[in-house]
Amino acid sequence: MVSKKLSIIIVLVAFCGGLVFASPQDFQFKAPKSKAELEQVVKDQIDKIRGTTGVYIKHVESGESLGFDENRRFQLASVFKIPVLLTLYRQIHLGKISLDDRINFEERMKALGSGLMVSMKPGLNISVQDLQLLMMARSDNTATDILFQMVTPQAISDYMSELGLKNTTIDYDSHQVILAFLGLDPSKRLTVAELGQVPASFWTSKECLDKQKTFESSQHNTSTPLEIGLLLEKCVKGEIVDRGTSDQILETMKNHTGAELILRYLPYLTEIARKGGSLVRSGENTVLLDSAVIWLPEKAGHLIICLWGNDLKEVHYEIKHKMGVIARAAYDYFLEKNKKGS
């Protein structure tokens, strides 16, 4: 039996839990009339955020972009699932893996944090197609870690390098990230039951706090808003393997859940492919990110937005509001500038 206190900890560190966001009708938005006005909106909101923030925004067709600390490395949380997904589809193209391949689900495969599979009974014979959908649509950590080991971290690293990414490191699976974030040894794959046996005094010990700080300053599972934005742009342009593969990836990413910062104030039924990520301590996000491709209406093209925060000291609804305002300003500016009508 896991203690109530530990159960709370496990829930808090879950990647990308379901969140409710406000209706855009609750606010009045004034579209920026120039890039300078948009930049000012972004800066005004960033200045209000207590933490380290990175922003990258690009309109694909025009090439117009703006960024704030877009080359800074951030802890990715569940956003690391984007490189996993892209590498999976690369290996499918190479014939190493098929979406029809199946694995027998075992108890030992269960990962900490978000998703459905951690609550499922062993014995399920599940396809790669279902695993990749669970990874993105439910941010399922167990599905992610099965795929992570299937494609291998070395293949992910090699493919990111091939795509031109120089500041992206994906070397931990979801389970390892959570253990390291908690201040535990990521090489020891503790189960939920084993975590329940960790002495309560450990969580406030100097050893635990020092290990947490070490992880936060490390490069494990880190990237930059610019480089993840580049991956999304390559999908839009059909450059991840080919047009068909890139479209499959985007279709998978249209099934999404979690920390919807970008969608928060966008018009209802906005077409979007996205992946968010979060890590939480003491009931609030210390890591919160969102990365997306938006299909602008009125033939206005595609908008890439990456809104990232690390080391946050924010109430969750406040940070979502501030980042949501940035996303809406970018949406309105690029729509108005690029719309072509019917």
C-alpha cells in the first residue's frame, strides 16, 4: 500500500495531467498591429513571469519569427516525446519497426506518472500504433518508455543530430526523469510500491535537495524552444522523412492533452498539433511547457509557437494566463497579416 503522502507526490510529478482552461470570451483581445507591438506584448508577459522563460514563434510561410531566450536549454518534461515520436517514424520508414508490431505488456514496464497503462493489468498485447497514440494523446509515460527503449536513446540522439539540432539531449525515459526530479537515483527503477518505502525524512534531506538541484542544472532531456520549433517546422514542410510521414506525425499530435497554454485563449475549434509538458512540486508547476503547430484560418498559413517555463514560482492559473495571452497575440497578429480569404 502506498502512503497517502507519497500518492500525492506521484500525482504531482505526473507529466501533463488533464487541465481545464478558460473560454476566450472571458477576455477582450486587441490584435497587435505591428511586430513591435507583438514583441511588446510578449515582453510584458514574460516580465511578469516568476521563473525562466523561453519563447519561439514563427510563421512558416512568410518566415517571420520572434524569440526570447529561444536558444536557452530547458528541461523538456513530456515535450521530449516529440523527438521520440519523430525517431519512431524514421525507424518505421527504414523498416526497423512497424506500426503493426505488437508487444506483450508486463508489470515491469509500468512507468511513474501520467497515462492509462500504469493502471492496466499485464498481459495486454498492444500495437506500436496504439502505443504512439497513447504517448501523445494521453501523454502516457508507460507507452512512451516502451517506445523509447524500442527505438533506443542512441537512435534518437543520432536523428536529432542529423536534423541539425545541436542543443538537444534526450537520454532519459519518463521514469528516469521523474526519479531524478524527485532527487532519487534514476538508474534504480523503483516501483510505486518501492517509492512508498522511502523514509519521509528523505524528501526534505540535504541529499534529496542537492540531487534535485543537480538534475535541474543538468542537460538530461533538455532542448531549446528554437530547436523543438525547428522539428515542428520540418513536419509542416514535409521534411521529416517525407510528406506522408510528416503528415502522419502531425495527425498523431492533433490528439493531445495536458497543459494547454497555447490553446487557452485561442478561438474554439482551432486546428492544432501540440505537446505540452509539466513537472510539479508543492502543488504548483516548476516546469511547464507547450509546443504547437497552429493551422491559421483564412488560408493564413501555419504558426509555430513554443512557450516554455522552468524554475517557475507561479500559481498554475497565473502562468497559463500569461502564456495564453502571448499565444493569442501571436495568433491575431499573424492571422491578420497573412489571411487571404476565400
